[in-house]
Amino acid sequence: MPPNWWYGFLAFGARDVLLVLLITALPGEADTLFKLVFVHREWLVWQLLAALPFLFVFVLTSFRTSFWKRGKAGWRRWLKPVCWIGIIGQLSLVLLFTIQTGGQFNVYYGSIFIGLCVMAYMLTKSRHVQIMIADWQRIPEIEQVPLSK
């Protein structure tokens, strides 16, 4: 099983996609919220692209049982590298936004920077993730549970 923090880690990485989905669900306030949350709206596409690696890892992790049923285990090797691509991409965007504002401190981007640094540390040092990825190399016996009796 993934560690308890794994899905929170992935949700934080995919926060821009989640925020766009939440903001578009509120049609009356969408424009105001977009201006508030996405200060650099011209870079929104890049922010969404930087969040895609975390969505990809979320899908791989969530559908691991279906991959195992098909006899596939090679996908597990992509978890950490794809997370690193997402972390580096998002750190690059945060640094770009900081440069664009002339180095002014922004609480939102500062908290994202700190969160990404914590994510990088956890991805590097987590023994649980290393064991999980190594353990997922072996395809477990999947019990076929009947849907109805």
C-alpha cells in the first residue's frame, strides 16, 4: 500500500488542475477567483502542464490492481522519475514567476516553493516509497471477488 501521505503529495502536485476544476464549478465567481489564484494567467497552460505528471502518477497508483491483473509491473519504475519531472517543472515555474515580479515575495508561491521542497525531500528519503516500488515489482495474487452471489 502507498504511504498515507502519498495521495496528499499527488494532490498538492496537481493542485492547479484541481483548482481549475473547483473554480469552474462556481460560474458566478469564476473570473474573480481565477484572477485571485492565478496571478499570471498567461502562464496557466504551463502550470497545468506542470501538474500533469502528478495526475499521471495518481492514475498509475490508483489503477495498480488492473495493471497487475494484466501481468504488468514495469510501470512502477516510472513513479519516482515522473514525480521528479513534475517537481522540477513546478519549481521552474515558481522561480520564473518570482523573477517576473522582480523578486517580490508572494505568500502563495512561497508556500508552493516550500511544499515542493518538502515533496522532493520526502520522495528522496522515504523508505516506505522505496519499499513500495520494489515490492510492486512482484505481481501479487489477485483474488477474483464475484460482483453478485
